[in-house]
Amino acid sequence: MSRGGRIILINGTSSSGKTTIVKGLQSALPDLWLEMGIDRFAYALPGRVLGEPTWPQLFRYVRPDGEPDGPFTIETTPLGQQFISGIHGTAAALAEAGLNVIVDHVLLEQAWLDECSRLWAGFAVLVVGVRCPLDVVQQRERERQDRTLGQAEAQFAVVHRWADRYDVEVDTSVLTPDEAVARISSALTTTTRA
């Protein structure tokens, strides 16, 4: 038997369509669902911590051999690790208070998923993978102009490493936002785990 509120964990790269799906779920689901995630928490930090459009005190973009441009990997700083743990703990506290929570996430490390599993044990949790081909997220990233170019590519190789843990997956290159929301809503009624 699950306790408290429910949690939907939505995982995918930047520019994959997660935020659009979250807003759609909030509109479509009959109960109240709070949205929280990396972006919302990051913008709660003082401006001196954030560089636009990167957050260098939380995540470092590391280019091979010190190259000034081209592909990079993302490393989480110690402050970034605290920040991510805070998001996970906040979701647990909100669910414990009986509130439903949608966590908009980019799972870059196995330890993050393990922490979610540990902190959210006993709650009804639906784990959603939001997929989108690399060329599509890159095009969206260019059009948005509020992300570091290459961020989605850096996340792409690692974000779905744990796909065997998904309860449902949606591909935003072939599904409309409404179709993705309908698929997730259906899964919410049939496959949430406690």
C-alpha cells in the first residue's frame, strides 16, 4: 500500500519536450500536481551562482583536451550533487505531505536514480522516459536560444542508460504533446509502483 501523494518522474534530455508534457499533465489530470525539476530549482538560486545559459557552480561542461568548442561531457560539482539531492528530498517531503509531484529530470548519474528509489520508496511512483532523436533535440535547442548548444547532445548518451526502469516511454518526435500526455495518463492509472 502506498502512502501520501504520488510522484511522476519524467526523464529526458534538455529540449526533448518534458516541460510541455508536464504542463499538459497538469491540465489533463483531475488531481492537483505540483511541477518541480532542475530548472525550477536552479532559478531559485541567486544569480551569482548561475551563468547564462549555463550553471557553472552546479554543472561543468568539460571539453576534450581543453578544446574551446565541440562536443563536451557534463560533470556535476559538489554543490550540484547537494542541489540534486535537495530536489529528490523535496519531492519526497511533498509526497509525504500528501501532494502529487511531477519531477522534470535529466538523470545523468546512476546514483541519482538510486537516491530517488530509496527516498521515494513507499510512494506510488510512475517513471517516464521522454525520448526524441538527437537531430530533433539539437534543432529544438538551436531554436530555443536559451540553452548551451551541445547540452542535449552531452545528455543524450547518458540520460536513458536506465531505460529498463521506465514504466512508460514517449517519443516526442512522433507523438503530439496531447498523445504523449494521454499515454502517460493511461499508464498512471495502471502501472504506478509503490
